[in-house]
Amino acid sequence: MDFDLVRLLNSDSFDSFWYWSIIAVTWSRATHFLLGAGMHDVRDALRNGGGDMDDLEMLIHINARKFTNAVERYGVVLSAIVMFFIATIATLGFKFEIELMQACTLLFVGLLCGSLVSLRFAQRVVDQKLRGKALCKAFNKYRTIKQFVGMGFIFLTSFYAAFYIVIVRGI
């Protein structure tokens, strides 16, 4: 048996059940726990107040500070590595027409945009020192925006997949 690397890399990603499962699970996880807090934590804090609100505030503020400090400390190097990685897979996907790399590019660019939304929210939490109901309201808005980013990239990926399958492959 010969090992065919091109055939392995050029697997039919957009036709694959596993690719769409990965897309669904990835975006579900990316929009569930935001800065370490889930929607159930926000609901409990709004409903019960007191200790639950204190826990939510502390949890979000700790994670927001960690995230913004990491970006301030390692942001240039991290962004260079991420952009090199995305440029590499985009080049492999769109210049050399490797379908798996095209699929990965669409996923990673979407996750990058979602991370930028998270960074913006974390910076807002740190700068404005949001507390109480203002924090919950900002968190809900942040979660909604991140879900719209996810939905937008899922639609973009599905439209590109349909284009690729029908036009490029000619099916």
C-alpha cells in the first residue's frame, strides 16, 4: 500500500460529516464559556444576587485581567504566530487548492474574529470596572455578538462549501 499525502490532505472536507461536526462543536464551545463564565452563571447572579453576583464578578474580572495582560505582554509575538499560521493554511488552501486547508482557513479566521470580540469585551471589563447588572448586561451583549460572529462564519463556510462542491468540483 502506498501512502498518498495529497489524497489525505485533499480529503473531501466540505462533504464530510466530521468536518461539520467539528464546526458545530467548536462554535458551541466558543460561545458557551466566555471568559470562564457561562450563561447559567449570569442567570444565577441576576436571580440570586449576593454571593452569586460576587462570584460572577470575580470570575469575569480575573479572566479579563489575565486575558488583557497576556495580550499586552505577548500580543505582538502571538499575533505574528497566528497570522503566519492562518496565512500558511490560506495559501495551501486557496493557492494550492487543498480543500482541507480551505476548510481550516474558514474555521480559524472565524475563531480569530471571535477572539477579537472577546478581547474587546475583556478590555472593556478591565477599563470600565463593570459590576453588577451592568456587567451582566455587557456580558449578554458580548455573548450575542460572539454568537452572531459564529453564525456568520458558519453561513459563510456553508455558502463557500456549496460553491466549491457545485462550481469547482462540478457535482
